[in-house]
Amino acid sequence: MATARMPQPTADDPVKVDPKHYKVEFENDRVRVLRIKYGAGEKSVMHSHPETIAVFLNDAHGKFTYPDGKTEDINAKAGTVQHMDAHTHLPESRSKKPFEVIAVELKR
């Protein structure tokens, strides 16, 4: 994952470029909370996140593709909490069932 801390790039905002999968649940001057929902086998588009804490509500299996073409498999059990540095990626569900994630994006 990208290691540099950076603000959310507006052009790559997942809520704007992929509203089917990303919804803002709460926002203030310190955090933005997203609800992320993917159906089995669904794919997003390339977008960016600032430093984020992700809470998986269901078991999830996915693949992240980064701008340089590298890929990473993502596996998480329901209840898993993960920290992610700021990054740009194209996520794809490899789960056989829908899954949901709450992402808390940190603002500077």
C-alpha cells in the first residue's frame, strides 16, 4: 500500500467515481466514514483513499490493483480491523457472497 500521507484527491473520490459501492455515512472536519458494499464478483474503478481504518462486517476476499499494475490479494474475516496508509487502487470482489466494510478515512 502507498505509504505517503496525503489528502483525499477529489478527482479520485470513490463516492463520486463509484457511488454504487461507496456511500458517505458521516463526515466532519476530522473524519469521513464510508459504507462500502460489494456484491459477489463486482469490480470498482481506480480511486484513492487517505489514511483509513477499515472494519469488515462480513468475510471478504478481494484483489487490489494499483496504478503501477501490481496486485494484492485481500482476505479478511468478519470483525477484522485494518489500518491502510493513503493509497490509490482498483478493488475487485472475489467473494462468492456480498460483503460490507465500514471505512473511516482520516483527514489532516
